[in-house]
Amino acid sequence: MTGIELKETTKRLGDAPLGKLLLSLSLPGIASMTTMALYNIIDTFWVARLGYRAIAALTVVMPFHVLVTAIGEGTGIGVSALTSRRFGERNVVATNHVAGQIFPLAILLGSIFLAAVLFFSHTILTICGATPDIMDYATQYLVIISFGTPFLIFSLSANNLLRGSGDAVRPMIFMIIATVINIILDPLMIFGIGPFPEMGVRGAALATTISIACSAGLSFYYIVAHKSIYRIKLAQIRLNLPILRDIYRVGLPAMIMETTESITFALFTYAISAFGSLAIAAAGLVIRISDLAFMPMYGVSEGLLPIVGFNFGAKLWDRVWRAVKLACIGIVLTMGVATVLLEIFTPQAVGIFSNDPELMALAVPAMRITLSSLVIVGPTILFSTTFQGLSKGKEALAIALIRQFLFFVPLLLLLPRIWGLNGAWLSWPTADALSFIVTGLWLLREYKLQKQKNL
């Protein structure tokens, strides 16, 4: 072994009881992802007081936000998978070279996004389906949040870096602090309470940007002050092409995979815009609520990834597959309960944001249709996570592309022609069902191959 001894938080990835380990890694991840979803939910809650057009404006900005998140998460997934694998190989010193790359990457990638918005905001919003009556609101929001993209990319990458060492608690704490800041600032800046001027949609964007910067600052201090297992030197902060190749061998497919979400989301909002800005606002409310429902899936996924990566590096194959099976059982049960509750209390959930009768008439059936596939979406996400942890990023990418472009896009083009707006909502669960079948069969094949190889 080279370098320092592994901390207990990292060693437990290979020897702790799987049930407790998954809970200890997943619960903080769920809390972190939930607080991350609350950024957009809180903005929508307060902006809804400005009318449905303001909700629609935030909705058409979401593909851009999803794209930035995809870049940050994709980079973070590559870093997390690589560092957890290096830990499993007992090569701790090498992880510092990987960890140091997140600093220049955040600056570089964030600056590219900022420049794109400053020069092409109208084009970006038009592609995302912005109608003329919401373009002004959407432009205000997009331009301001674009200044927070370097902070968002760094925060996402740093949180994954810490999870790669088995520390899921600190990212949760940092995200909770940032969310509390956003909760406090949102109404103050939107409505001009106290010393703050009334800024409307601009206030929501500024509050979000400040809170994200605070989260990035906390992660930055925790890493550079040697509070974590990482000991990054100045020379290791320079971009290193061989290390970047290793990071993006897993991270780039994951990044592209999540970028397809942004692309298909833009196609979705563009298709919905044909039914007017009220339909866009309804889609926005459904997406905000579904964001919360999806957080347990993503939290368990983040908990499973370092376990798979570590035990893959340590060649503990039986432990890899037991972890996958246990995680899938847990998420199916959780999502089953969530589906029942959300289907029963759909009007109440939508009513938290708006009681506009016209908006409710569109949003309630939309939510019931789109969330009907939660039980099968959870395992599908974990199947893809397993491929990432096994350093099979190409397979994970292929699965995502099949779901988005072989299933979802054709359905989005076809079903609205048959059933109108309800057809657009139906395209989501139908694509989810087809993707579950393909992904499950693919992972089963991988399991059989690994079993034969190890025997």
C-alpha cells in the first residue's frame, strides 16, 4: 500500500454490514439531494405568487440548470468512482491527484456556461420553449443564475469527491446550510422585505446564486483545510490530462447520460409550449413535485456508487451484487409507498404552489400520469449506477441514450398527436417502462458474465 492509512469511513465500504452501510451512505445522500431539489421548489413556491407566467418562466430555464447540473454531477461521478476505486486498491496518495482536478474544472466549465448565457440567452430560451409572454421573466432568471454556474459545478464535484471517500455526512450538512440560506433570502429578495429592494424573479435567482456560492465555499474550506482525508498540494490543482482521461472514462459517459436529460427536457418543454404558457406552468409544478419523489432514488444511487466502486477495486464480487440487490429492494418498497401517497393527495400537493383553477385542471392529471412509474424508475437508476461503479460508463451511457432517444423522443412526437396534452404526459411513464426492461436484462447479463468469470 502507498500513502496514509485509510480512514474508518473509507474502510467500512469493504467490511461493514451492507444494510447499515447503505443506510448510512444513502440517508445523507437523500437529505443532500432533497435540499438540492428544494432550491428550485422554494423558488417556484414564492415565484408562484407572481402568477403562472412566472412559474412557466422558471420551467423553461430548467433545461439549462439541468445541463449545468449534469456537467457537475458527471464530473463528480467520475471523480467519486475513480477515488473510491483507488481507495479499494489501497493507493490513497493517487486520489489527491484526482481530487485536485475539480478546482480548475469548475472555473473552466462554469465560465463557458456564463459566457454562453451572456451572449445567447434569447436563443437558449427559445430552444427551451419560452413563449413571448414569458421571455422577459425567463431572461431575468437565466442571466442571474448563470453567474452561479462555477459555484454549482464545484459544489457538485466536491460533494461527490467527499462521498467517494465514504463521507456522506459533510455534503449533506453543506447542502442543508445553503438551502436554509435560500429559504431565508427568497421572500426577502422577491418581495422586497426589510432592507432588500423588490426584485421579483430576479430576487429568486439572486437568492439561489448566493446560497449555491455558500455551499461551494463550505466544501472548498473543508477540503483545503485538510478536514477530509484528502491532502491536495498546489501542484495537483493543475489540469492533468492523463488523470482527466481516467475521470471522464467513467464521468464523460455519465455526463453525456445526464446531458441527455437536459436535451429531452428542452424537447419536452418545447413540445408543451404548443399548448401555451399555462401548460408550461403545469409541467413546471409537476416537475418540482416529482423532483422530491426522485430524491430517494438519487440518494440511494449516491450511496451505492462508492460501495460498488470500492468492492470492485477490492475484487469483492459477491459483496458488489448483494449491495445492488439490497438497494433495489429498498428503493422499490420506498417508491411503492410514495406512489400511493402522491396519487391520493395529488390536488393537495399541487395546491401548495397554486390554487388557480385553470392551472390545477392541467397539473393534477399530469402529475398522476407522470408519477405512475416511480416504482420501476428507482431500480432502473440503480442498475445504471451499478454499471458506473463497475467502470462500465459506456454501458451506462448506452442505456441512457436508448431510454431518451429510442423510447422517449419518438413517444413525445407520437402520443400528443393521438391524445393531445395527455399524450405528452404519457410519454414519460411509457419510456420508463421500456427502459426498465432493457436495463434490467442488460444488468442480468453482466451479472452472469461476472459470475462465470469469477468461478
